[in-house]
Amino acid sequence: MTDDSNLKTVPLDALHRQLGAKMVPFAGHAMPLQYKGILAEHNHTRTKASLFDVSHMGQASLKGDGAAEALETLVPGELVGLPVGAMRYTQLTNDQGGIIDDLMVTKRRLDLFLVVNASRKDVDLAHIRDRLAGRATLEELSDRALLALQGPAAAEVLTRLSPPVRHMDFMARETLTIADARCVVTRSGYTGEDGFEISVPAEAAEHLAALLLEEPEVEPAGLGARDSLRLEAGLCLYGSDIDETTTPVEAGLLWSIGKRRRTQGGFPGAAVIQRQIAEGPPRRRVGLRPDGKAPARAHTEITTPDGTPIGEVTSGGFGPTVGGPVAMGYVSADQAAPGTRVHLMVRGKALPAEVVKMPFTPHRYHRG
């Protein structure tokens, strides 16, 4: 049994325990790691639909006449021209160009809706409040839960409860009434599959979750499957693949920096990031496929075949959909080309591997 007496609980805590979840500490919360097993939950998500509880994430509203302009002073993403109902992935950066956190920003009619990582929530909200004082007002939405319905059957399932979701495209937002609750629904997620994230009032979360789990295609899934799914999809985990020492350019996130922002700057660390765009970064995040069956975990040293250290694995494990071990990490920029042969130092043994393009499994987002 996990000693979770000092952990925060999410609105679905009782439901998780009723479903037999193995609960573990994560970012200060008691969260479900798995129900019937990580492998089964991973495969179910890829073939049907799984319901994840991500209520530990931070949700907030940024209000003010110039909220988008104000937030652009803290992130490299283009927000000013974001249409109402659209969302954007971006990062809070520090003065060295490092990533304080990555976050989702959704434009609503009266505010910006933010979702930040659980482990960085307090840091992020204090940073935004301090930097934007007098320009915009930040309100933490601590009275809401966040559910993620992910997988190829997600749209069909959610359409039964709310027909308008059928017409939503990837990275779009709607405010909809589902099971008598007013929800903020985005067609998004972190598994590489089509799916939705549903922000729902905390008091209505268990009822909505129970309705979704009654659908024949839907099973609950925990943090274990969420991690293996995002790894196969080549998506970064904050604290592992990105942190305050990595820049968006090094991390392969240049696509998230708008052209105007690349040119004009105006955000913390802009000079560092602009220089890396122009000259190239000193290192790059890459995908790695070990030749054998042994997985390479985080902090595994990466070397050239002759033993010269060139980097480190940041995430790694078995990829159930791939059918073998996969990893990502940072290597010197001159060793980052796909096809480059490297060695991974696993338990003192040099295991051969190859640098490969990501994602390891194709993204299946619904783009209309």
C-alpha cells in the first residue's frame, strides 16, 4: 500500500480506488499508475479508447484586454493572432532560453485558458503573476478536473454524449454541455492518437467519467501507459526531456515558435534562441533504436562506437506498438543525423543503437 497521507487527491480518487487502480505519488498527488496493466492499457489506447485522469495538471485563466500580448512577453509562441476557439503549444522560457515549462494556451472569447504541468504548477503560476502584474490577471481554476479520452474510437464515443465534437479538428476548442456539466473540450492529448481533453467542474467529474467508462470501447488507463504512449509518439516529458537547461531549438520544438517571434523576439532568452536558429544548437534531441531487446533508461550515457561520450538518454523503455525498445535523448549536433550509429552504456555494457527520426509510431491526430 502506498502511504499517500500527505498527498493531494484528485476529484476521481474514490473512483480510481473502486476500479482497483495501483495508486502512486506523482507531482504531489496520489495518481493511478495502472489498473489492469500498463501493456494492456497502452494497446487498448492504440486500438480503441482509454480514459486518463490528468486532473493533477494546473488549469488557469488569464484575463485582461491585452492578455495575449502580455503572455507573448513570456513565451515564444504566437498568441496575438490566435483565433477564438484555437489552442497552441508553447513554452515559458528563462533568460538563458531554457524551458521553465511547456504549456497549452487556448483562446476563448474573454480570456486565455492555460494548462500547465503538475510538477511546475506553483512555479509557473507565480512566474506569470509576477511578470504580468498590472497587465493581466491570472486565476487558478482549482475547482475543475481534467479528463483525457484518447484513441481511435474517442470521437465516436464522445459524439454519443455531445454530437458537436464530431466537427472539431485537432487543436480546436469548444465549450459544451456534457452530462449536464459545462465543459471546455479540446481535440488534443499526449498519446499521439486522436482524442479529447475535457475540463469539467470537479463535482461533475465522477459522473462524466462513469458515463464514459460505460461505453463499450472505453477502459481506464493510468500514468504508466500515458508515459509509454507519449514516448512512442516522440513527445517530451518535462523534467526528463526538457527543463530549464534545454532550449526549444535543442529539443526539436522549433515548429512551435512562430515566424514573427523568431524574427522579432521579445521573450526571455530570445537572443540565445535566435542565435541557435541561425547557427544551429550545440546538441539536439534525437530518437534512438537499440539493436537488441534491452531498453535504455533515462541517464544512460550515449557514446560514439569508439567510446567518445556524446550525450545522454532522457526517456527510454519498451515500445509496445513498436515491438521493441525505444528511447530519446540529447547528442552533439554533429552526431544527430538519422542513421548515425551510437552505443548506449547499459549496466556497463556498450549496446549498439541507431539515431532515428521520431515519432516511433505515426501521429493520428484528426486534422479534418
